[in-house]
Amino acid sequence: MYSKHLAVTGITGHTGGFFLDSLENAKYNGSIRALVRAGSDLARIDASPLSIERVVVQLDNESSLLGALEGCDTLVHIANIGFSEMVVKAAVKCGVRWCILVHTTGCFSRFKGASAGYNMIEENLRPMRGRIAITILRPTMIYGTSSDKNMFKLIDYLYRHRLFPVFGDGRNLMQPVHARDLGRAYFLVLANEQVTSNREYNLSGGDALSYAEIIQIISAKLGRKRILIRVPIGLSITLARVYIFLVKKAKISVEQVMRMQEDKAFGHEEARRDFGYDPVRFSQGISGEIEEYLALKKRAQET
């Protein structure tokens, strides 16, 4: 059994589209209120056979949220974690009984520059559980289509360059998760409220791999051999500091370089136990994204 009056933020985004796929596959028959930003691409929503009401909203504006959430009983907040507190406070005032929030495993980083803000948000939310049920979902790095901002750039770099620099030894573990698995997971959490209400789950990929292994898998699927240039971490930090000193608007920080040595692999046993979460292995999941990249590349060359 699941909500009959559902509000969703971020449904036009990367994982939001796959969540909508899952709702459609289940023939969800409740009402859906899509909270969208002005100027959002609504083509996917318009093509859906489900009953979807579109409401333009400002997620950082309480009065805007109050009008958008009125009459809803459940909220799935897929949009930016930075809006979570404002969204939940508005949901409480509107009588929403359950919020499902999509956050990040970035809260587990030992580097405070990466984790402190996320942890503060979650600490501020937990006392609200006396007034509203809150379920927190924490994906790892998301990939799956050209819409992802991580793996697609890596695929492009590996396609175009023979040499690939690696900060440190490349043994740090990662566990990327496919956007389709996340969309399915959001639906399963929604459909299993008796178990998932007021819980917190990590949503990671099917296997943990070293950064070097990820590069090797992508390179092999691209049919290209790559030479990894391992830059010792001490030298990497020094080079980053020089770069920051010389470039006014540096695109990398020393902490980001140091985080390249940090493991970002997290188990998802609780999600598997409670709602059957079963994510695809990276070597299988990345194939579709590489095929999409190559198709786009071929199309660009033909025009």
C-alpha cells in the first residue's frame, strides 16, 4: 500500500525520471503533484499516462512550498539536499505525514569540508520526527546516462586521451550506483512504508571497485588502452597548492585531492533486507552509458 496524494521534487532530474518509470510500471493510481522549477523540461511528465499535476515552486521559499504541498500526504524530495530543512518544515505545516529525502553518503566523509554541511542538515531534521515521519536515503556516486555529471566526463576523457593521471595509487574504493536502481529504490521505499518509515538507508552500487579498476573497465569497453600515470599523493597536494596560488578561480581544492584517497564504498544490506534492493554491478551498468556516449560521438561526427 502506498500514498494516494504524492508530492515529488526533482522528478524532472536524472534519478527522478527513473522514479517516474517505476511509478508507471507499477500503474500507480494515486495523484502526483510534481514540484518543478520555472523553466524545467516537462516533456517526460507530459508523456506520462499517470495523473500528474505540475506546480511551479521555489524550494527556498516557504510560502511557495506551503501552497504546493497543501493536501499531499507524502513527499519524495529528490532535489538538492540543501532544501531539505525548508521542505520538511513546510511539509509539517501542511500536515504531510511522511517525507522521503534523498541525501548523500558524502555525509560519511572524514573531511569536514565535504561532510559537515550534510551532517548539520540531518541533525536538524531528526528532532522533527516527533511531528512527521522522515526516511533518509543516501546514494553513492550516481551514473547511468549522459545526464550524470561524473562518469560521463570520465568516459569522455578516457576516450580522448591515452594518458590518465591518478592522484595517489588509485586503490581507493568506490561504489557507483546506477540511476535506474535509485529510481526503483525510491519506489520500493514508498511501497513498503510499514518497514521503511523513519529509517535511513545507504543506496550503493552492486560492487565496490578501486578507482583504477573503474578506469580499466571503462577503457576496455571503449576498446582503448590507457596508461595510468600515478602521481604520489604528496606531490599531488603540492601541485594542487601551486595551481590554486596561480589560478584565481581554481576548479580543484587541496581537500578534493586528499579525498581521492578516501574509500567511498558503503554496504546496502539494510535496503536489501527491508525492500529487496538489488543494484546492478558496475561493469554491466556502465555499458549503456558508454553506448550512449559513442552514439552521441558518432552523431556529432556525422553532422
